[in-house]
Amino acid sequence: MAGSRLKSRPGRKSGLNRLLIALIVILLTLIAAMGTVLLIRHAQSEPEEEETPETVHIGGQDVVINQELNRSDLEEAHFTSDDTGTITYSGSALYGVDVSAHQGEIDWSAAAGDGIEFAILRIGSRGYSAGAIRADACFEQNYTGAQENGILVGAYFFSQAVSVEEAVEEAEQVLSWLDGRALDGPVVYDWETIEDDVARTDEVPGETVTACARAFCDTISAGGYTPMLYCNGMLGYLSYDLTELQDIGVWYAEYGDYPSYAYAMELWQYTNTGSVAGIQGNVDRDIWFRK
């Protein structure tokens, strides 16, 4: 009809609004999903930041610390030193010396009175030139004297083995010398590099050094004694494969205010210029972290 206005049906407008809202919701959902995908792809494309490995600088190189080995819990704050250079540990420990024929005759009664609670005695050695095995001339008297004065006793053998066969030979000789006698402490494998001279061990590779230590300690253990490994930082970080020796206790040598070695140790040799009553001249001083 001319002049009349068209009127929309009552539900048409609300239906269009609902459709528009639905489309907007769908669009926003798609945008959010796309954003999530982009974030995931971005995260996957960026490599994870690697942790900087813990290292120690020794022998002119940086050595990565093996996090799978037992770590030392000893800290500088645990140790104090007096005017004589004698170091004390804040936890449970025994205080002692390691000696050989170089110290001559020892007054073990005087040493005990000066606070010595244990002694690691050299029982023998292999020469670094010809390779001959010799008994320590003072082991027997040191063993008797220390025990008679209530000092705990362990033993060490100075090795220059260049093969597993030689290491076993050394261990078997030690067992023969001990002849079943009781020890309070370990039997220590003391393989060392020789400085300022030519030695038969100069070119022995680390894998052989490790194999020799393993063979000596296994033989000592089979003989009924507790083996232990003596080392300093150069040997501990650069020569020995400690993953092959981690069941063996360590006697660590580092001359300073505290043992900075990264790995667990049972004994610490903290000086080679110590003084003890009853012992002439300089002597090695040690702390045994015995629980």
C-alpha cells in the first residue's frame, strides 16, 4: 500500500545479533589458538639455556667436576689454625701423622702426649728408577711403639708400579709383611709422580695408573684389610678415573688452610712441615674425618 512502512519481524534482529556474537566468539577462539601455536613453536625453536659446568683450574687447564661422584661437604669455615700451623676441624675427627724411616726413631709416648691419635706408617716402597721393592726399615718399631701408646695404626705403600702385575705384586708383598696383624686404619696405595728427576713412571698413562690402583686395592681387600687411595689434585683430577675407583676411600694431600678438593675424602694431609713432640724435624700432619 502506497505510503506504508515495512516493519521487520520481531525475532529477526535478535537472531542476527546472536549470530554475530557467535561469529565473534569463534574468531576470538581461532586467534587465541593461533597465538598458542605460535608460542609453542617459538619455545621449541629456542634451545634451552645450558647450565655452565662447574670446573676447577689445575695443571694449566679447566677440569669439569663430575657431578655423579660423591662430593666433599668440607668447607673453609670448618677449619681453624693456631700459631704452630696445627689445623683443627669443627666436626668429628682424629688427628695424626704419617711417617717413614725418614723420621728416624720416634718417641711415640711423647707423640701421644702431644695429641697424636693415629699414625699411617710406611710399610714399604718401590724405587722409581730400578723398581726394586723394599720394606721400610722403621715399620716394625713404629707399629709396636704406636700401638703400645694407644695410637691407632694404618699403613701405606709408596708405589711406582707401571703395570697391573706390578701393583698386584706390591699388594701381595704388603700382605706378606702384615702377616695377618690387626690394623686400625687403612692400607693405602700411594702412587706418585716424581718431580725433578727421571722416573720409570714418567710416561705411564692415566688409564694404567687407574688400573694399578684398582688392582692393588682389590688385592688388599681380598686379604682382609681396608684399602685407600692417596692422591693430590693433579692425580685426583687429571690422572685417576675416579668413576672406576669411587668405592675406595681417599686420603687427599693439599697444603693449605682447608681441603678444596671437590670430591669426598676420609683423610686430609694438610702439611709436610708439621712439628710433633717425639719426632725430629718436619713431619706430615693429617686429619681423619672418622665418624
